[in-house]
Amino acid sequence: MSLLDVRGLTTEFRTEQGWRPAVSDVSFTLDPGEILGLVGESGCGKSTAAYSVMKLLGANARIAAGEAWLGGENLLAMDDNALRKLRGDRLSMIFQDPATALDPAITVGEQVMETVREHLGLDRRAARARALELFRQVGISDPERRLSAYPHQFSGGMAQRIALAIAISCNPEMLIADEPTTALDVTIQAQILRLIKTLLVTERRSAVLLITHDLGVVAQICDRVAVMYAGRIVEVGDVRSVFADPLHPYTRALLDALPTHEVARGALATIEGRVPGLTDRPSGCSFHPRCPHARPVCATELPPRVRPSPGREVSCVLHTADG
Ligand code: SF4
């Protein structure tokens, strides 16, 4: 059974033209010990989908439909208090900017200790020992001294390690990681991704929902990938199959734009056109204005979701039958 089962999620944003869907009929599952990449260009709805699952939306957003089952509980039907407790105990998040999760006025040691005292019920002495252990796990040297440092005294990569220490401190069943390495250089990026895999998946068998615009990151760490375009999931599959044989023209275009492919072909690939905004999403298949394979029907009808082979899903008229 899946750890997380999201069904038919639709989230709307308030615009000058009224409520408009940022995420439409999104469904996916996440198993224990699995890393699922939610990938797409900026504005495709991937962060909104993930934040909806945690009900972390601003006042200008509302969940219009859907369910998100974690075990036997529908997160979207829970009240705020229950959800807040669940977010500390069973679900964690890390963000692109670790400062989002860190209070600049409090030492990082106090912040980690506060989290474990609140959620694990440890006394001060045990919380300090736990904080030191966590600092060592995320690769912070001289942890005794670093406990009394403030967030601004850390580099971006080290601050992300602290945020990761807080995120894993209560042994969460699931981590949502929103572009956790986008602001970091390639070497540090690889280190943080390795830590996520080791500390969450290998050691705790937690599930990770990784939001990224970067298929290179997906290739490094994810087991499966869900590709989003204009608020909808257009393709899902295991990473190896999707990279070897992308079924949706948008997935193919993203892969063609990867640097390794550019080098191999000696040409720079880009995806023609732009991602439509919330208020100007095209009818039918939203990708049709940019799609080299578009047919007349693509402009008027939403393509059905089909499963051409086990574990693969795609929404495109080029694929019409389940396997
Ligand atoms: Fe292209 Fe049509 Fe498939 Fe959309 S449904 S990706 S426009 S071929």
C-alpha cells in the first residue's frame, strides 16, 4: 500500500478574472522508501501541488477538489491543529532557501533542540545530545561549537544541512523537498542529494517528494518521475524508462534541453514558446501551441490518461490505449 495517495487534486488561485486552477486533477502515489520527482518548468504547478498536500497555501489559494491520503487519514479533510502536529511529527519540508526554515535570531542549536523537545518530548540534556548526533549525521564538523552559531554564520550549503537536520529530527515518514539544491553549486548539490537519499531513504525508509525543474537532479536521485505542464501531470513512470523512452512530447522536449544531450548533438535545444499563465491556459491539451505533433483535436479536447505499460502513465493523443 502506498504511503501517500493523492487523488484528483485541484487547487485554484484568485486572479483578477476570478478563481483559476493552478493544479488540475492531479493524482500520484508515493511508497515508503521511494523518491518521486515532481518536475516541470517554473509556473507548472509542481510546488502548489506539493504545498496543497500539506495545506500550506496562502489566502489567495483554495483546494477545490481532491483527497490526499496518508495512511488512513485524508490530509485535506484534517483541521489545522491536527495538521500542524502531523507536519512536525510525520511530515517535514525543506525549501530552496534554508533561511525559510531557520530563525535568524536564534542559534541553530537551540532551533534543533526546540524541535526535538516539542515533538519527541526530550528533556534539555537529551535534546542537546540528539542535536549533536543530527549535526554529525548531516556532516557538520565541530558540532559542539556550531550549536551556538547563528544561521547567518553558515554558507548556503551548511545552512541547508542544518535545515535537513531539523527536517529529519523527528524521523518523518515523508519529506517534501522544494528545489533543495537549486541555489547551490554542483558539488554541494550532489552532497545534499546524497544526504537526502542516505538519511531519509536508506536509513529511515522515509518517502521523499522532490520538487525540481531540473531533470539532471531527477536522474541523480529519483526512483520515479511525474512531469507537470500547466497544472496537470502529463507523464509518470520510473526514471530509467522515462529517460530512455519519453512518451509525452513535453517530456521529450525537456530531455532534449538537458546539457548532456546538447553536448552530444553539438546544438542547443530549447522548447519553443512559453509556459501559459494561470489566466491564459489554452483549451484542450495545454501544450498544443508548443507541440510539434499537435493535431486539430489537441486544441479542443483534453487527452485521456492512459497506461501504455505497467508503471507508465501519459496524457497525449499519440497514446490512446492501455497496455
Ligand atoms: Fe501534443 Fe496533442 Fe499530445 Fe498535446 S495531446 S502533447 S498537443 S500531440
